[in-house]
Amino acid sequence: MAVVGFTKLQAIMRKGAGLDIAKGHAKEITDIVDQKVYDLLVAGERNAKYNSRDVIWVCDVPITNGLEKTIDEFKKLEENLEVKDVVETMAHYPATLALEIELENRLPEMAGGLLLTMARIMKAVKHDDRTVDHDMINRAKEVLDLTV
């Protein structure tokens, strides 16, 4: 299960970056975002352990200023993601620590912010093209891998 379905992903891509996405690219994009949410939680887990806690708090997750701004912009799109969908997706990844409820409730916003970030990276890569293709997705993944 992905953090977001095709229809909602399509709306986020259109509203957030003016991109059109084919159904065939949806899984590729959501798999990348799933992994990036997990990567943030892994860093949060490391910070929680460093602070001798067995629960990951919101403040443990390394949300940069830029990602926080994009999360705020995602909220303005009014394309809310469901907590249960994101939590179910993260349940498929290995974890040793629990999440505080506040962090669990913020996961959809984090996933949405990452989706919007990815959309905007794809738009920046090929600013004159509205149609998402495999090359755009790969380039956006490369940038996310370097930064998140």
C-alpha cells in the first residue's frame, strides 16, 4: 500500500507543480516518497536513541526549514492524506522504536510535503514539460537521495 492513491497524487502534482502524471508512474513516485518518509524516521530513531528514549518524538525527525515550508504549502493544497494509510505503509518497514502520537499524526503532512517537493524538483528538471516521465522521476529521486 502506498501513502497516497493515484487520484490524489494526480491532484497534488497538478496543483503543486502543474504536472500531468500517468497511472504507470504513480507507484514509482509513491515508492520513492515511502522510502524518504522511512529515511526521516530512521534519522529520528537515531536521535531518540541518542537521547536514551524508546519513542521517536516529532523533534527527533530532521525536518529542514525548506521541507517545513513545503509541508505548509502542501496543507494549503487541501489534498489531505490519511494517517492510517501512511502508518500502514510504514508498518512494512523495519522499526525498533515506537512513534509518539503527535509524530504519527504528522506523517501524512510529511509525506505530502515530500510529494510536493518531488513534484517541484521534477518541474525544475524539465520546466518546459508538463508530462511526468521516467527520467524526471529518476532525477528527482537523485536530488531527494542527496538531501533527505
